[in-house]
Amino acid sequence: MSQQKPIISTSFSYETLQETLDIKPKGAQLHIGIPKETAFQENRIALTPEAVGVLVSNGHNVVIEHNAGEAAHFRDRDYSEAGARIVYDKAAVYKAPILVKSAPVVEDDLPHLQFNQVIISPIHLSAMKAEFLQKMMEKRITAISFENLKDDSDSLPIVRSMSEIAGSAVMLIAAQYLSSANHGKGVLLGGISGIPPTKVIILGAGIVGEFAARAALALGASVKVFDNSVYRLKRLQNNIGQRMWTSVMEPRILAKQLKTCEVAVGALGSQSGRTPVVVTEEMISNMRPGSVIIDVSIDRGGCFETSEITSHEQPIFMKYGVIHYCVPNIPSGFARTASQAISNVLMPLLLEAGEEGGFENLVWHKVHLRSGIYLFKGALTNFHLSQRFDLKYTDLNLLIASQR
């Protein structure tokens, strides 16, 4: 019985398989609204006329409320010449799908907000309320905060710029309040030949602390920096490029140094929640009369026990003969510089969003931007906020992946 040989097919079918590519979408025309800020003594504006000019020349529309840039000395004419449309009705600005604010969302803003709007603004944790978040969640809003917005080098560009301004400004403010005209000790910050230098204590070796130290050293002051992170103290010394007097937060050493200083700066940060109070009322009562305390950490509660929030109109109060300066938004006092710094970050971001076809596509491609988003289409994606207000938390990465 002959065995049948298996038939081998020699005809092959070569077919090209379909490959799915992540094709870049066509650019979108953005409609951007900039309202005039009325809350938090806000003098800054998030986009300068120059930035608006760049956006308009790239095909985007910008609507700006009348006199929105006035406090930063940017006129309506500057904006209209740059191609923006000036409107007198607040509601018309809020109709823009993208809203750019230099102050946090407040109660007055809520009725004007649109469904599926994108809002780029700061977020003051001390002023944030659960009902604000819930209203924004109901309107399916995507919200990006200045404080957590990262760039591709994984740093926080707006926070860094504002910290640089605050740190540099601190010494100018201290010098002003040490003068006799402001009931200070009547000493020149820094000093001159033949007279011992004024003594400056800085609590915190972050960006504010570094720039405050730079300004104080440039004026000729004696600077002592306290921080519980030895890494940050080393980094500050490396960045400034000279050996400095540094110490960890040891209460007895701190109390001793505060007794003899002319200026004490509180520049401690906090990743979540309140800044720790490291200077007690007793330490302050032992300070020299006429010395100056500047608490830059006041927007997160402050690190001096006697600190109370003050305003740009009434910036100081006296306690134990010590001048306390506790204005929470110091960069707002230097509104034009601060506006330019914010604008330098937001203008390229908006251009990129336009090129990618909107923020949703931009967030898909640029992973580093996700840390800045605390609401995405109405879902709360910031863990700290969800814990604080007991609201449902959604993981942003899963949310974005599920929508693709």
C-alpha cells in the first residue's frame, strides 16, 4: 500500500499588515480669555501684550477684559495693538474655551464658567473650598495650576520665577523697613566700611532662601541660613559659589542667632499642608526692637508664631517692638516683572497646545504636564485635594489612557 505524500503548498501570500501610527493632529485655533482680577489684591496678568502678539500671529484668538493689565502697567491699547479683542463685559471673556487667570478661581467666577472649559490659574490651598471644586467638577472643567505645572526638565517654572522675585524683593523690603522713616532701627542693610555688617537670618534654603541670600550678600550683610535638609544647604552654597554659615534647625542655636539679628526671613516650603512653625513667640520677644521679620511662608500659614496675614496697603504690624511684614503675594507687588515671568511659561505652552490640536492631545504627548492638572474633564486628579475635601480621586494617567 503506497503512502500518500503530504501536499506542501508553495504559494505564499505576502500581505502588508496595517500599522497604527500616532499621527500628529492638525493644529487647532485656540480661543483664549483673560479676565480682570478683582480678588487677592492681584496686580499681575498672565499674558503680556508681547505674548498675546505671538499667539495672535500664530492664528489664535485672544479676548481680554477692559483694564485687565492696568495694575501691571499694561494698557488696553498695548493689547489691542497686539491683536487682542478688548471687551467691557466680564461674561464675554468667560465664554472663551480657554481661560487664563493670574488669581485663583473665586466664588464670583463660578456662575460664568462654561462646560468643558480649560482654566489655567494658581490654586491657593488656604482659599480653596470643596463647593468650588464640586461646581467645577459638575461643569466638566479641566483645570491646570501654576504651582504644580512642570516643564520638560521636571522643574516648576512659574513657582521658580515667583520664588526668585520674592527672594530678591525680600531684601529690598527689609532695607526699607530698617530705615528710621519706617520706625526701624535706622541701620543701612549691608553696612559700610568700618561698621560691622547687618546680620540676616534666613530660614529655608530653597529658591526664595537662595535669592534672599544672594541679595543680602551683594549688599554686604552677614548671612546665616537654617534648613533641616543638608542637601539643600549644600546646593545653596554651590549655587552661590561661596562658603556660608549654615545650620540645621536646632532651636537653641536659632534662638541665640535671632537675638542679635536685624532681619529674619521665613522662607520654608511645604509639599502638603501648613508650613511648620519653627520660631516661637518667646524667641521673637527676645529679638532686638526695630528688627524686621519677613514671613514669605505666610501663604501656607507662616513659620513665625506671631505672623498674621497683612496686605500691600497695610503691609506691617509691630509685636514685641519687632516689625512683622506678612504679605502673602509678594511678587504681586512687582507685578510687571511677575507678569512677564508667568507669560514666558504660558505663551509657549499655549502655542504647543495649539500645534497639538488642543490641551487633551498635548497632555497625551507631554507626560510632564500631567502633574499640573488637578481637574480633568470634571474628574479630580489631585490626591492632596481629594484627601483634604473627601472627594473622589481619579488617576489621571488611567483617565487619559482610557479615553484613547
